[in-house]
Amino acid sequence: MRRIILLIIMTIGFINAIEYKIVHVQKGGRVNVREVPIINSITKVGTIPYYAVGIKIRDCKYGSDGKEWCYISYPMGAKHLDGWIRKYYLAPMGSDFTSNIYIKSFLQNFYKSDEENFLDKLKVFYRTPMQQYFYRRNVNLIQLRTAKVNFYKKWPIRHYTLLSFKILVKRVNYIDVKTVVRWRLKNQYESSSGIDIQKVRLIPTNGEFKVLAIKNLQHLVDTDENIADDVNNTLLVPSDINRSIKQFYIKVGSFFSTPNKQYLEKISQNGFNYIIKEVTQDGAIIKRVYIGPYSTAKEVEDNLKIVREKINSNAYIQSF
């Protein structure tokens, strides 16, 4: 009896320790997740894409249909989708959690988590103190939370898509990855979209990853000339965007009336030139203040650090 109990405990631990991926599903397909292991219209609670990895099995049993079902937990950003799927669609991922498929899964969930106002996820994804975050070092958890809260307030609606990633350096104690991310932001008055190219340092910790550092290599904002073609659902890759860039600017403010005189003087006193562009959005005229122009990405990125320190900590790069 003691051996049987020990075997059951070992089996449960083994199931929980292994992570699974989706198999036997065509590209573009999805697997239904159900509240109970019964197939009908009211048991569906969500779906899992064909490329899903990092799935954990909590329990398995045979359903009334004679098929084996497993109760799974699938990470979606900072949350999880829990429910039953057929074991037929699951296969072990393997033991090397630093493989490309694990890294891709982590990065997808890391960026997707910023769509939610769930700050406890910072402990899940980040290792603090951080480095090179918003051009600062030794950023603690409180500073990170403050930066996120301010950003979430400014842009309450956020969407992120990992377009691609490339492993730059792979060591025993860290992995450097270059990512290309499509982002779309929106608030009550304005919207913005573009592509970020970033360098992310991942630290393997107890069988999972933590983000130690993020460095923006390029911050590209869509304009009329390089905006994504939503009609055809086409996302421009960075090389396409670079071909359409004319000049770089630093956006430092949007106003519904003439910008404050003291604010504009502050820009000039710090040695910057600025322009004001009027745009119409949702029937309202918005005056946008830009510092620049700059002819190269390096030049504008170097000046962005100064602008964020002295004028507007939320300033960002735009091109037109």
C-alpha cells in the first residue's frame, strides 16, 4: 500500500512538472477548452491556438464518450485559461525549457500581459531590480509599478503582437533576445500604433524565465506613409518601414488648445527646436508638439533620453 501511495504521489508530481504543446491541429486551427469533458454548445469556455506551448495538466480521466480528457491550464498573458481538452491534442514539450519554443511562449505571454491592468504580473515576469528599463538602472519594483500605472492611465486600451524574435546570446545564466513587436494604443482622445524593436535579457530561474533588462533599439510610430494595412491585415516589417522614413521627431505633447507658452519656452531653453502640427481626430482639432527634426535614429534616440529627463518622461519617437 505504501508503495502504491508513493507511486501516485510521484505520478501527480510528474504530470504537474511536465509542460505540453498542442499537436494534431492544422496551422490556423484552434482547440476548444470545455468546462466539463462533454462536447456541446454550452460547455465551451475558450480556445487554444495550434501553436500553444507551456500547457500544464492538472488531472486526466476518461469521459462519458470513452475518450481520455485532461484538465489543463494554459497561460494567456498574466492570466490562465483552465478547462478540459482531449489528451489526443497534447504532447510533452521536452525537458529543455531554454529551447526556442519555450522562449517564444514566454515572450508571447510577456508582451500580451501588458494588455491587462494586472500589476501582480510584474512579479511573475520581471526580476528586480532591473537594468536599462526606460534608460535607467537598478529599477526596483515600486518604480516599475509606478511607470506601468502611469502608462496604463494614459493608454487604457493596449494590444501587442510578437512578430518575430532572434536569440543574440545564449549563456548558462542569461539569454539575450532581439524582439520585433507590433503595438496599438488608444485612449478617449487619440490612438497610436507602430513597431518596437527591443533587446530583452532573460534570466533562467527555477525552470522559468524572468526579464532582467529591456533596451529599446528602435521605436517606430505609424504615420500615413508607413501605417499598417488593416484592410488586408498586413503588418509591415521593419525593413519596409525604414524605407518610408523621412525624418525623426520626438513627440512631447498633444493639446486641444494652443500649447502653454511656458511649456514651449521650456523646450527652447533646453536647446531644442519644435514644431506644432494640427490634426483632426473624432471631429476635434488636436495640436501636437514635436521636437526635431533629426536625420538618424541614433541622433533622435540620444536626444530622447534628455527630453524624457527634462521635459516629458512619456515622450516617444515618431517619424514623418
